[in-house]
Amino acid sequence: MSITEHLPAPGTRSIHTCGDTVVFRLTLGHAEMGTAWIRTNIGHAHEHRREIIEHVELQKPILSRDWHDIPMQAEDDGVHFHLEVPLAEVGRFEAKAFFLPEGMHDPLWPEGDNIVFKVEPTSSVCGNTLYTAFVRQFGPHMKNREVPPQRLETIKQLDAAGYTVIPKSGTFRKLMGALDHIIGTMGFRIIQLLPIHPVPTTYARMGRFGSPFASIDFFDVDPALAEFDRKTTPLDQFGEFVDAVHARDARVFLDLPINHTGWASHLQIHHPDWFARNHDASFMSPGAWGVTWEDLSELNYDHRELWQYMADVFLFWCRRGVDGFRCDAGYMVPLPVWEYIVAKVREEYPETLFLLEGLGGKISVTESLLDRANLNWAYSEIFQVYDRRQMEHYLPQCQGITRTHGPLIHFAETHDNSRLAAESQPYAQMRCALAALFSEAGAFGITNGVEWFSTAKVDVHGAPPMNWGNPENQVSWLAQINTILEQHAAFRNGVPQRLVHQDGSNAIALLRSPDNGDTVVVAVNLDCKSEGAVSWARSEFYLPDGRCHDLLAKRERALTPNAENWVCALAPAEVVCLSPREWEPDTTNRTSLVPSAVILQRQRATALSLYLRWTGNTVLTDTDADALARQLVDDPTAFCEAITKAPLQKSVTTWRWPEDRERTVMLPAHHSLLIRSAAPFHAELRNGASRVAVEGSIESMHGEHIAFLYAEHSGNVARELTLGMAVRDSGICRHAEGAILQLPASAASQIVTQLDRESLRGTRRYALLTNNRGAMSQMRLEWGEIESQYDCLLGANLDAEVPVDRHIAFTRCRAWLVYRGYSQAVTTD
């Protein structure tokens, strides 16, 4: 007896997006009585995360309770088995099929390791374009204005006299004013901020402004990045910025350098034992590439209290709307720390993205952090790969990691590099197009100023100008590139791509071939001074007469046939994106700037999640994900009733924006909360400070925006939850809260009749008693207090026929204990 085929193949790794499905197939050598199964932890992400968290916080062992077996479906021949499994959660999962012969206890396994599936958030399916913004530069230093010589001389004199001279900084509000340019005009979907925390101003400040990576408080923003007014704090103004980005359907990433702090940071003062020390007991400074960063002090993660502290830092910013994080020098932080932080964050915010800055570390460390720690993305090194030979060596390795461990982001230029335009403007355009069109799922980034051909290097200790508003720029070039990345099927997640050039000059060609046939070839002349040509096999790219369309130039292009190849002539630094047929982006009236592929993926993921929860299934048997998504957006009510086999009110409680803001809505324990709104929104259910459910809305076919929130509640006492709403309406993000009373799950639950002193403090509890004949008592537990017109010890409706205002017989009660002439009021204490 043998297993002849197992698909996917044992030992393989693949990247998916939440809302995808995976089909398993098992083939036996011959028919035999027995059953086939999938052993996996798919669908049990919560259990896996909880074990990691409790292992760190409570020292509980990890027992792998997330693993379970799912029966496969047998085909008629008794040889073939199959199963379609939904991937409805973000995380890293494993699986492998086995056959259990009838009457046997030991399963038959195929040879090879488990299959690894990494499931990414729905937002990452395409158009992952990042714009790195150094807030400090968005101010007086945006344009290339020369500082008057007299002012420079004054600054030099003050420096020489020992004064601290820190010029005015850029601000969040100034950056907000540039969002329509960055997001609206150029089409970047993620604004990635360099660190925004307070930095040293006098003590151990290095450079004119001090490095933003020398944080002294991870829970605050640098006041220099805010404008003074009497109504907002600097943190409030950061919130304004986040709302402005979200109102434009984009996302905010924050750079968190948790490997180190600045000198005299809050951590260094209050927890000096959490820092690494040299042999002489002095604080250690980190470094890379042979350079020591003297303005930083390195943390020591041998202390698990530090792990929990840093997890709280990430959650602090998630709760303020941050969608993802750049993990500066992340390879220097131990893998178990990241594993814990990611699990802790994803328990509340499962769609959060983590971008590893692993430059300077080993490739094996990057792979481990993307794999076991479940970080999402990492930096590629394409920005420092220059000629054809280097590209041929690096790109296959880069693509291999991207396909198996997670996308490597192609930055055309980072804040650590010399400016591209310092070489030349054509060079800057070529490198931007190369990085973008060779990326996975449009994961491409630039640093502010690249679009304006800025030549001044981003010195993080200062605030150099970035040539903002330069008439000579590549704004429209980047906008066209981002449109292609966002809308063309060849640039979505998982599309096969490979180098296909065969000969020629210092030029390369990349073939991208999506399932729908919209194949493109990206050809790049890496030489900025000489013309070149690149050729590839005609069989790779079918063209009847050699005519194709350049999506970048938006014009027809003719290729030259040569034996069995097509030859493409290229001007110096020219980049072309060639398609067999003309292509135009979708310019129909769109109510959202979110890419259409992301919208469809969210619909699939939402429909699959509801299907699995309400049916109790772990697989798809009688439907498919696309059909479920269509049913959901066509008629959410009918979808719910079809899946649950019951009227809507039996499984769903509806909350409407804005009508229900002032109500306390009761939510049965096993109900989903269906939120309906005319405008898109982000919603979260909070139990105290913790988020128990977080969802973004999807749009139905009729223009209504909906979301389903589900919070597990197994207790026998009702709990008070807060519904937080952030509604994006007319370009403004409005915040509001609603009260949700989640009812107990147990049928044997009872009314609470006794509470201790601590349970009473700061509450507004009362007893409500009725007798179904008109009498009632609504009595505050604070005996002598009255908070509403209905508070009373005894009231009655004295009309036997119709509702009328109650007659109040007794309003309240007071009591004293009197003993031997001493009296004491009976109060909540």
C-alpha cells in the first residue's frame, strides 16, 4: 500500500491572501478500504496565538492544541481523495494528508515535511505601494531655499558658544496638506512614517535635530512635530493625521525601532537592567556595517518583562489607528520576541502588517523571522543591485523568498541611501520603474523627495530640503506606475514571474503571466548612457505581427523578429511594460480609492468567515468562495438566512449608523453584530482596553456598507462592550461610540443579586423589578441617589387599560445603623 501523489507537494511553502482557498488531493496506489484525512492547524489561529501568549506571560507549555484532523472526500474509485479548505484567518499554518486503512490505528503518511501556508491580510493582495515620509522635512525645509548667510553665521556663533540650536521642524499638519498629492495624485496606498517619538534635545543629542531612531518614549510623539494650539495635544494631531490618511482609503505604517532607545529614555531611567552592557558595565550601543550608532543604547531581551512592555507599545499605536509597522533593525531582536509580539497584536488586530528591516542581517535570519515569527514583509536589496549580472544573480533568490516566506519590498531608494537623482534624473526614473514593475503584489516604495528629483541625502539627524514642487519631476511617471500596479492583473499577489532575456546589452526582461492571460514583459535598459537591446523567445510572448502596447508610455510599440526571438531596442535608461493588447485603467465612478482587487478579496474573506462560523464547517463542500461573496454583497440579509437556515434575528443583531449611537443594544452571546451604514467605516468592539473584534466595512451591491463583528462570550454574566466607529464620510473621518450589552451564554445564568464593594465603585448599577401588572421598582444600588425620572422604590401604572405616566409612591431609601448612640449611614462602602 502506498501514496502515489499528494498535492500540494509535501515540504512546499506558499503565500496566500485571507479569503483564498487551498485544494488538497491524495492519490493511493490502488483502491483500499479506509479514510483519508488532513492533519492541520488551519482555522485555529486563535488557539495558536493564545498558547504563545500564555507561554510568555504565564509560563504555560505550548501543547499544539491548534492541530486537528479533517476528513477528506472520497471519489468513486476509492483511489482519489480531495478537500477544499478555506483560508479565512491571517497567520502561518501547516498541513499534511494521510490515509488510515480500515481496522488500523497507524496512519499511512506520504514522505516529506509538512506543507506551510502563510496567509496575508486582504489589504495586501495588490497595490502595496509605500511612501516613506520623514515628518521633520514637511515644514520650512520642503523646498530648496537657501539659508541667508547671516543666519548661517548666527547659528555657527551660537553653536560655538555652546547653545543648542534646533530650527523649526516639519509637522503632522503640514504632511496632511501633502496627502492629496501623495495619495490622490501619485496613488501611493501606504504612508510609512520614520520614527515620530520624542528624541533627546540637549543631553546626548547628536546632530542638529537628533536622530528619530533615538527614541526616549515609545508611548508619545515628538512635540516638535505638532503645531501649538489650545485644543489639541501632539498625540491628538497625530490622530488627525491618521484620520486624514484613512479618509483617503490609505494606510499608515509607523517605524518602531525597538532594538534600542536614545540616551536618558524612560526605559533607561526606570529599567536600566533591561539594557545591554559592555564588559566595563557601560551601556552598549548597537551598530551595523562596521559603524557603531553612538546615539543609541541597546536593549537586552533576556528580560521577558521587556517583551510584554514592547507588545503594549505596538498595541498602543494600533489603538490609535496605525495599520502596520516597519521593524527597524528587526533582525537584532530575538525571534521568540517577535513571535510573541505578533501573536499579541494579532489577537486584537489580525490585519496588522509587519515590515522587517533586515538589511545588514543574514538571509537565514530574515527567512526565519518571516516564517516562524510570522512577520509579513521584508526589505529587498534591489536598490543596491545595479547591473545585469547582479540582477540575474539576485532576482531569482529574491523571488524565491518572496514566494515561500513573504514578499520582499522593492524600495527604489531608502532614507539611508544617496539620492537617485544625484546620479541623474533618467536614472531616478529608471530605478523607480524597475523596483515597482519587478515587485510582488505591487510592494514597492520610495522616500519623500524622489518624485521631485531631490538630490539632498536624507540626513536623519537634520532636516534637509527635498526640492518640493520642482517643475522638473516624475510625479506623473510614478502615478502611471502605481495605477498599473494597482489595477493590472499581472501585478497581483502570486503571479508567476521570471527573467526571460537571452542576450544583448546591459538590459533585462521580466515576464509576468497571470492566469487570465494578461501577460506582460517588463524590459529595462540598466545603462543610462548607451542604447541597448534585449531579446526573448517568441514562444514566451505571443504577438502575431510584433506589435504590442507599452503601458507606461501608453502607445503602440513594434518589436523586431530575430530567428526565434523578439528583439526590443531600448534608449538609455528606458523602461517599457509591454502587453499584447491595449490596456486602459478603470476610470468608472468609484466610491472608494481602495483597489478593486482588495475589495473583492475582502468580500471573499468576510463571506468565508461567516460561512465557517455559522455552519460549523471547516471546509467548502457545496459552494465556492466567489459564489458566497456574490450572495453576501447582493443581499446580506438573504445571505445570513441562507447560511444559518434561520431568520436573520436568530443569528444576527443589527446596529445602524448613525441611528443607534445613543442606544444600548443588547447582543445575545452567540450573535454576530451586523453594522449598517451609508458610508464606509472601521468598527471595533472593546472590552475595556482590549479589542475583542475589529472589522472594516465592505460595500453591498446597493451602496450600503456593512460589517460583521463577532465576540466570543462564554460567561454567565452579561458584559458591557463599547462599539467604536470611525466613519469615512465626505473626506472626513468621524469617530463615535455606542454601548453594547452582550448577554450571557449560559441558559442557567441568573440575575446578579450580590456585589462586593469594588464591583460597585464607579458603576451605575440598578435593580429593575416588575410584576406584569403595572407595578415596578427601579432602585439604584446607591440607596439615596436618583439619576432618572424612573428611579423609585415603588411605582405603578394606575390605569388598567392603557400606558400612562407612572405614579411614584416611594422614590428612595436611606438607612442607618445605630448602636449605643452611635449612627453610621449604610452606603455602598
